[in-house]
Amino acid sequence: MYAFTYERPASQADAAKLAQAGGKLLAGGQTLLASMKLRLAAPEQIVDLGAIADLKGIRRDGNAIVIGAMTLHADVAESAEVKAAIPALAALASGIGDKQVRARGTIGGSVANNDPAADYPAALMALGATVRTNKREIKADDFFQGLFTTALDEGELITAVSFPIPKKAAYVKFPQPASLFALIGVFVAQTDGGTRVAVTGAGNGVFRHAGMEAALNGSFAPAAVANVKTDAGEMSSDLHGSSAYRAHLVGVMTQRAVAKALA
């Protein structure tokens, strides 16, 4: 490690001021601290959001579940409110990393980082969630913009995520054995606006699969997507799986997700 200053503000306003001045926000540290240890990131000031009480918590607001940005993965996984309204979201949270990661990682940190293999971005995209910040509200379709890139402005702070409650939903992933990140993860949701299918782990970031959505809007059944192709040229390729393998997995995981949603 190297020298840096550490701040732990007690309010959103103080955190925003520090962030605007160049401080690096620390939400859970599952990505940031690892990056610092590897010298891939070298912030001069760390702004720990852990003491800001109003960034934590889960509540139902009409036909939506609102989750504070500093809410732990473990809390989402164990929430009776989430299990009752969006069980697929609770199940997703329960499969993030291991117990240690779930006890420290936060939904806001995962969303803001936008790792291309993270689980939460698929939930936001498929459920049509809204990211709330200290400045505005951003639809998930507009929020995620590519590899580790989001619509957040410099110093902008995520305060909560609002998830509309779907008719049916399920998330299925093929985990990379060592990290438990998604080699391919597919979140399928039947919403008031139609079926939405979001894929993570496949390329430079989460994306909606238009072909799968069109097929499922015609018939919400695993067989409907059995022959829907995914362009391997758009998939990433590494030692864990080729682009062709990932493209095949998208189809398999989508069928499994639909079957799970119908169960």
C-alpha cells in the first residue's frame, strides 16, 4: 500500500463535497481495495461512506423496492421484503461471491463500479430499475455505458436503487469457479412493459438481448428461445471461456432463467 488520507463523513452532503474535491468513494471496497493493492488505482484520499445511515436500508415504496446504496449484499439476500416482492433479486444477492464478500460488499458499490461480470447490473437492467443519486434519477438503460463506465458525473453519489416489482423474474448464472463472478449471467423479468432480458459476463458490460426479448414476448417459455442466436463476435474471450462458448451459454442460461421464473 501507499500513503493516502482517510475520511469517514457522517452525511451525504459532506461526502459529496469530499468527492467533488477529488476523494475516491469507498462503498464496500471489494473492488477498490483490491485495485489499490495491485497498484491499479492510487487515490490520494479515500471517502468511506459507511457512517452515513440514510444510505442504508430496504423499503417498499408503492410498486417498487427501494434499496439504499450502502446496503450489504447479505442484507438484500436475507430481506423478507425483497424475498416477498422480488425473490429473484434476493437469490441473486445470495450468490454474490462468498460470505465474506456479501458481508462487506454493497449494492451501490457494485452498481457504480459496473464490473462487466458483476451480478447486480443484470438485475437493474432486466427489472428496469432507477438509480437515484444526490443530483438526479437515472434509468438503468441509460446508466450502464460499457466497461467500468456509467453515467455518473465526477463526484456524483448513488443514494439508492429503485426496483419495480415484476410479474415474474429469475436470475441464473454460470459462475467462474475461482471468483464466483458470472462467466455468463442472465436475468429475465416479465414487466408491465414486456419481457426484459439482461446478460452479464459476456462482453464489455451488461446488455439487453433484443432477440431473446422478442421471442419471450411472443411466448414466455424456454422453448421460445431455444433457437435464438447470440452473436459470438460480440462476446469476450479469455482462459475461462471462448466467445463461442459464452454465446452458447447465453442461450442455455436464458432457457434456465425462464424455467426458473415459471416454477
